[in-house]
Amino acid sequence: MHTISESNNFQVLSESADGYIGVCKCCWEFNFVYKNVLLTFQEPEMCEFFDWLIECRKNQTMLMPLPHGDRHVYRSPLYNMFLVYSEDELDEVEQLYHEVKLMLETIKILY
């Protein structure tokens, strides 16, 4: 796992007040950090993850009323771990991902 502290090899591609998506320039491992969750991916898995988040956002069966209002609840591969986002948080995460996709397209064109 590569973290932002390894800044000479790590580049933040998109960031917000609550998180960022960055990449290790040596191995092209991506970090998605949002609030208190850190997930690491290779590029194809990262794209699959964000496409899944965005697509499942429309699925009403994934809405669950929680103490802070209706939330989107995503089941992880671990039986006891779920990712939970509000509409505003999903907007922010989706914006991060779209910015990263643009950055990656630009990088691939330049190289």
C-alpha cells in the first residue's frame, strides 16, 4: 500500500474536503480515501468499483434508513462490513472519480 506520505512517488489526482484519489507512480496502485476508509486498487478494479457505486446508486433496495437519514448501503465482500454514503457523499465521490478518469485519459494521450 502506498500512502500520500510517500509524496515523491505518489500523486493525488483528485481531492475534496473529505477525501482523494491518488496513484503511486511506480506501480500504478490507486488509493481511494474517503473520510475514514482507505481502499487500494489497480486501475481496472478501481474503475469497476466506482462504476458499481454509481450504477447501484439507482437501486432502491440499497437504501436503508439509518440514524442520519436515508443512506445508500453497499455490501462489501466481507459479511460484516458495509460502505454507507449519503446522496451528497455519493455526488462528491462521483465527482472525484470523473476527475480521475479525465486525468487518466490525459496521461494516456500524453504518453
